[in-house]
Amino acid sequence: MKKKSISVMEETNVLSIVVHLLCEIRDLLQQNRSQDEELVDTADAKRLLNKSDSALYRMRKNGEIPWKKIGRKIYYPKSFFTNAFNS
């Protein structure tokens, strides 16, 4: 079986494309990271609000508190608590 040889020019082009794409990915990840909001887990939310699991569940169900489910855990935006305590 005969190996195909890649010219130095083709290798350089491929490498420059890969580097360019990696830089774009890095920039997008940094933008996303800066837009991400700090989150509080359920244990911290219960402690901050002095509520039980069932009370926190009712608050989620009634739309009284914003939340996100990531994997199997539920998180709450930290800004909700800072705004609630400042009001």
C-alpha cells in the first residue's frame, strides 16, 4: 500500500486552520463563562431562606423562585437572593 505524502504547504494550511478554530473556540468559551451566572445549590438556598425541602419545592412549583436543573441537581441564581435581601 502506497502512502500519500502531504506537502509542507498543505500541512501548514491545515495547522493554521486548526489553530484558528481553536482560538475561536477559546474566545466563545470565555464569552460564555463571563455571561454565566453564579448559582446556589439547594442546601445553600434552604439555609439562606430558612426553608425546608418541601417549602423550596412549593416555591419552585408556584414560580416564586427561579431555578435550573443541571444534571440531577437543582440550582438557583445567586442574584435572586442578593436582590431579595436588598429589597
